[in-house]
Amino acid sequence: MNAASDPTAIEPQAIPPTPLYPVPPMVPVDYTRLAPLPPPPTKEKTALIRAGTTLALFGSIALVLSLFIVPWFFVREISVVQPPTQSQGTGGNGSSQTTFSGFAPRIVQRDLHDFGVVGWASSRREKRDVAIVALALMSQAGVLMSAVSYRWRLFIALAGGGALATLLLAFVDYRMLGEMIHQRVALTSSTTTSVAANASVLKIAGVHPGTGMAVLFAGAGCVVVGALIALIGGRRGKVLAPIAQ
């Protein structure tokens, strides 16, 4: 018997193993050239950003403290002067006006020197004072978030805008002080009709921003200036290494 007819002489063929995890097919990748990264910030710009953020931080602290500093307004004198037309009238009317001039303006002046902006926002129910408190707190939060957030430009811009709006509203509140004094004297007095008809006889002297308003002006101004310095200084971030071309 030859080797061709002998079954024991035939060697078995090797069977390839079945892979447990088939290899995914190769897919061609389209390599596109990326745009170059922006240049790294210089030391001068980083110093400007830090200086602006630090100035805004101190300003925001003063801005929040000003909400609780008394007084918000300061008036040296509030009195009622006898009008020339009523000086020729009866003696009874003159005596009632003299008693009134020493009582109601004194109460209003005491309230002006005892309240801060938070007290006025809660007692006067004025939307303007409520907005001043809310914007001051928003500016503080924006400055703090700009120090830790990646989108620091957005937060520092919001803080600067809120501080600027706080400045404008506080200035409007100061300009409207005379009208507010007339209204409160009219509400405090018993002769409301005579005061409303002769509002010009109310003498208001020595009107100045109170300590709280002065601190708010300084703090809001620092926040606005610091935000501008930080935004002009450039972007903040890590120094980027140049990519090998």
C-alpha cells in the first residue's frame, strides 16, 4: 500500500482560531489642519487683569457694606417758614403753623438720619431702593464669580454694569430727596392740607449724601473702573505652548 492510499499518512490541516472580538474595519480619516491657537497673554496684560479684578473686589466689598451704613441721607435743617401772604392773616393760623414747624420736620429729619438704604427699601416700599440693594448684591456675586469662573469676562462685565446702574439709581434717589421730604412732612403733620398747598414754605438746608451713600458711590466707582481695567487688559488663562508646525 502506497502513501497516497494510506489514510494514516494524510496530515490534518490546521484550522484558524475564531477571534473572540472581531476587529472593526478600517475607515479612512480626513485629517484637517486646525486653526492656530491665540498667542499667550503677556505679563503686562496679566498684571492689568489682576489689578482690575482686585480693585473690583475691594469695591464690591465696600458696595455691600454701604447697604448697612447709616445714614443714607443727611439734612442739616428742615423747617417751615411763614409765607408772606399768611403773615398778615389771623393770629390763630400763625400759632398753629409755628407749632407745626417745630414738630413734623424734626421727626422727618430724625428718620433721615436713622435709616440706611435697606431700611428705606423696607419702609418706603420704593422700587428704586429695592433695585439698589439687589444690584449691589448682584455686583458682589459677579465679581466673586469672575475670580473662579472660566467665563470671567461675562461675570466681570455684569458686575460692572450692575455697579453702574447702582450709581445711577443712587444719584436719582439723592435728587428726589426734596420731594420725599415734602411727602413725609405732609404725612407726619396733622395739617396735611396746608402743607400740600404751601409746599414752598418748607425750608431744606444742608442736603448731603449720607455716609452709606458716599461709601456706595466710592465702592460702585471702584467696581466700574476695575471691570474696565480687567476687560481692557485682555484674557486670563494659562500660558499656551506654541504648537510645532
